[in-house]
Amino acid sequence: MRLSRRQSLWLAFGAGSWILGCSPREAASSSRLAAVQRAIARGCQWLEGQAHPDGTWRSETYGALKDPMALTPAVIKALVFRPGERLQETPCAKGLDFLARTIHEGDSAPRSPYPVYCAALSALALESASRREGAPPSWRTAAAGWRAELVRHSLDESLGWTEADPAYGGFGYSPAPPKKGARSHYDADLSSTLFALGSLRYAGAHLDVTERARKFVLRCQNLPLAIGAAPGPKDDGGFFFTPTRAEQNKAGGERRDETGRTRFDSYGTMTADGLRALLRLGYAPDHPRVVAALRWIAARLDRSDITLPPGDFEPAREGERFGARFYWCWSLAHSMGACARAGLTEPFGRGVAERLLDALLDLQEPGGSYRNAYTFVMEDDPLVATPMALAALQLAAAALPA
């Protein structure tokens, strides 16, 4: 059997550990973490090398992602949160200045292909960076401006939505905040709503918005809305993308339950997102909704390839599983961290984190970037895949039990 360079290094390190007085597992863990640190450093160096002189990142693969507001916030967030990041005189600092220049509190943001992702990530990165020593005041002011822009996209009464509407309280892909009845294919979805929740909760802002978002999040979970209601045959506790658009739910399985509510089959990326959303909304670790989502993930983590999102995809949509590889790794790693902070050790023990780290180390390209061979969610663009992969590496390593 031919061993990879990383496997050979760990074998040698493990053999030497007996002399040094530590166990092979301790030695392998130390070697793994060192490899993760190197991988993150290489990946960040690659990202910095793709920066434009004006502090933006732009796709060379997709036209919609050439817009400077499409990818810049995601790349900057990955750089801001890397361990030991020093922001002075770096491409990251220049990018933060760019985001700060493009918005002012009370003003509308520039157009973006994905305005909720853009506003949520910009606010999060600027808020975190503004807490560092020596940060200019403009970063904190701009973070507040981006949060104000984000709140505009909440589907609430100001846009004509009511609690009876499945999209109520959510956030979506629409370029402008969609009024009820307006022609929009992307009114609300769980992924956008999770990004908004994360950004707002990080700053402790707009709790009224997050309370409205709770109603949308619960509509995306395959459980009865009524407390104490008996679950149906497909009430497995997992999550789907949106109750409003069939084609956006990657696993398919559209149906109506006995209450007339439209639902879809659960799948991995959305169940990891839904679990995080529940915890961010303040649900206790032992709440039935949290337990059900954890149980769904735990039952499906024994796949041979941990980087592929689980779920029973319709045959015609099976390829969409492969297209979301790095989004799944990113959300799974985030789920590990969220559960660790909530005091939950299962199903994300050491073994799961180690498997994810090993797989991500093997997927990194020689130059430090990541790329998916499948195109369904544009992860074949390394500027899309690399920030998620680097965040997953950092989060999974941090989730390893001490």
C-alpha cells in the first residue's frame, strides 16, 4: 500500500513518540494540527495573492462573481478570522477599507448579486476587525451600516408579509428586498437566513429581526410546527432549504403534510445550517428540535467520504450532492463549534473532527487553494471554495477535544 506524504510523516512521528514518552495518538494529533496550521497559512497566502489593487477579489470563472461585492466579503471574513491575523498593511486591511468605503449608516448599499450574504459577511468581518487594537473607527461605523442594510432584507410587515406566509421572517437571494406579491424567485431560504442570524447575533443587534427569523427557520425543519404534535413518517428532524421554491431544495421530495404545509426531504448542508440556527436562536441543547437535528446528522456521518453532504437525493438531483462539498464541510465544522460551545460532545467527537481535517488536508491543491470538480454551486471557482475550506479547517481543529 502506498502511503501519502502526510500518512508517512504521521507514522514516523508516531514511532518516535514512544521514545519521547507520548502516545501515538497524541503524536498524530500534534502532527495533524501542525499540518492544519500550514494548510491554513498556505491557503491564506494564496487568497492574498488573488487580491486586486483596490482591495477586492473577483472571479475569473463566473461573470456574476466578477462583481467586487460578490466574493470580497467572504474572502475578507476568512482572512480576518484566521489565527493570529494582523490587519495592518495587509490585503485584508485594504479589503476592509474597501467595504467601509462602500457603505455608511443609513445609506443604501451598492448592488450585489447576493446582497444578504454580502451584507452579513461584510458586517461580521468589519465588526470583528473593529475590535482589534488600532482599528480605525470607520470599520465599526461601516459594520453598523451593513447591518442596517441587512435588516432591510428581512421579510416582515414593512414589505407586506404576514406570519401566515411561509417566507415570513426569512432572508433570501433577491437583489432587492422583495415585497409580497412582487415577482421574485428567491424570497427566503435557510442559508441566507442563517448568515443574517449569525451576523446580527454576533453584534447583539436587532433581536426583533432574529425573533421573526425563528418562524421561518422552524418552517424549514421536518417536524410539526405545533408543540407536542405527533410526527409524521418523514418527520426526521432534518432541514431543507426553503418551503417556497421546489427547485431550490437540492434533495427534492416535495410533499404537503396534513396541515397543508409544503415540505421537502432533509439533506446535510441544510440540516447542519438548521442546527446552527436553532442554537443561535437560543434553543437549549436538550430541546427536542436540537436533539432531532443532531440525531439526523449522527445517523449519517458514517459515510465513507465525510466531505459529501448526506441525504436521500432524488436520482435526477444526485449530482447536486457533489456540488456542495465545501459548503457542507464549512457548515459541518461550524456545527461542531456551535455544539462544543453549547456543551454537546455528540455526535461531534474527536473522530469526526479528525476525519474532516484529514479529508480537507488531502483536498488542498499544491498552491494552497481548493476547488470542486462539480459546478452546481460554483465551487469549481477556487475563490468560492477556498474561504469555506480554510474556515472548516480552523473550526474543526478548534472543535477537537482538549
